[in-house]
Amino acid sequence: MTPVIELRDASKAYPGGVHALRGVNLTVDAGELLAVVGPSGSGKSTLLHVIGTLDRPTSGTVRVAGYDVATLSDSRLAALRARYIGFVFQHFHLSAGRDAVANVADGLLYAGVPLRERRARAREALARVRLDHRFEHRPHELSGGEKQRVAIARALVGEPRLVLADEPTGALDTASGEVVMEVLRELNAAGTTICVITHDNEIAHALPRRVRCRDGEIVADSRTPAEGAARP
Ligand SMILES: Nc1ncnc2c1ncn2[C@@H]1O[C@H](COP(=O)(O)OP(=O)(O)OP(=O)(O)O)[C@@H](O)[C@H]1O
Ligand SMILES: [Mg+2]
């Protein structure tokens, strides 16, 4: 089966001599749930941006769903991203002043779905993250955990095969963080491949695979057997 993500010798250098990624090799298969851990500045977000095709590597190859992203035009790349990848960020990135349904419906803007259907699917996605009682609430009327669940609903409304989350629980208290992780686990159980950056060791250890970054390199990659992953 074609891996969802395949990085070969991927490096990212910024002008001024910062090597954010150095020769990274990583294969992620369909259905995996992976934690990316490592100290601040170790390259985790850069890795996620390169995987998500938001950023191109300076050298090496990145394949998403088997496509070598360097060979795709900007419009094909945007199409791949819209159809295939959902993003979740630490600070939610919701539009202020627009309600939950509108924010989630935006996740389908580039998929060519008519407005009425976008809103219907947004309501379904909000129900999946258990927010069917908050359709009309605008971001400032939601708790942090609820905002993040809206962001997850926006990421999943297009039924992406891959969800990339950069510290989705970083701005949340433990209880809200647990609900967010539960939602991501359910999404994974339904078949979505998920990569989650986290600083929280407890969260990382509860996930079936952990990739550790340091100074732009992957220095460890470990898997927990299924029964270990299922521990509370
Ligand atoms: N646009 C940029 N220009 C120059 N250097 C950058 C840029 N973006 C990131 N860097 C540098 O690349 C390195 C890796 O950054 P990255 O954001 O990937 O780290 P991180 O592991 O996500 O850290 P954190 O846990 O603090 O979010 C850092 O040294 C950072 O300063
Ligand atoms: Mg980061």
C-alpha cells in the first residue's frame, strides 16, 4: 500500500544558516496515529509544514499519497491539500465574528461544494466533535476546548485522509485537552491518518507511535504495541 507520507532525505534551510530540518527520513502508513515530540526549535512545526505541503523542502523528496510534491504545480498542490489534508493549530485560527457552522463550512471552500451543502456538512462535522449544541456560537462565545473542536470539525469536514495537528492541546487545560485527544482518536479509529505535535509527555506516551526531533533530525521513532496504546 502507498504510504500516506514519505520523506526522503528532506532538509529545510533558512537564509542565515538555520537548518530547521536535516536529512529527515520518515514513512507514515495509512491509519497511523503519530506523536511528534522534541524540544522547542527542534523542527517539529517545520516538519509538519513540509508534510502538509505548506512549505517546500530545500532538498530531498516529500511524497504525500504517493505524489512527489515537487512535481506538482501550485494549483495541483492546492487541490491535493484541499482534498487530502486537514490542519489543526494551537491557537485555533478561527474567523472572529462568524459562527461555528460558518467556520467549519469554510473547510469546504476550496472543494467546490455549494453553500447549502457546505453548511449541512458543517453541522454534521460539529456533531461528530460533540458540538451540535453550539452551531450559532461565535469563537468569543466558546471555551478554548470548544474552539479547538470547531477547528477539528473544520479540518475533518472535507473528509481528509490525513490530519496534521500542531500542539492542538497546547492552549488548553488538561480536561479540554483530553476531549480534543479523544476526538482525534475517534477520527483515527475511523481510518484517518493523524500526526500530532505535542509537548505533553502523557499525551505522547498514550499514542501508538512517537517520533522525536532534535536539532532538525529524527533521533528516535518508537511504537507501542496495541494493548499498551489502549491503556487509559
Ligand atoms: N521562517 C523562518 N525563518 C528562519 N528560521 C526559521 C523560520 N521558521 C523556523 N525557523 C527556525 O527553524 C528552527 C525550527 O523551528 P520550528 O518552528 O520547526 O521548531 P519547533 O520544534 O516547532 O519549536 P516549538 O516547539 O517552539 O514550536 C528554529 O530554530 C527556528 O528558529
Ligand atoms: Mg512549533
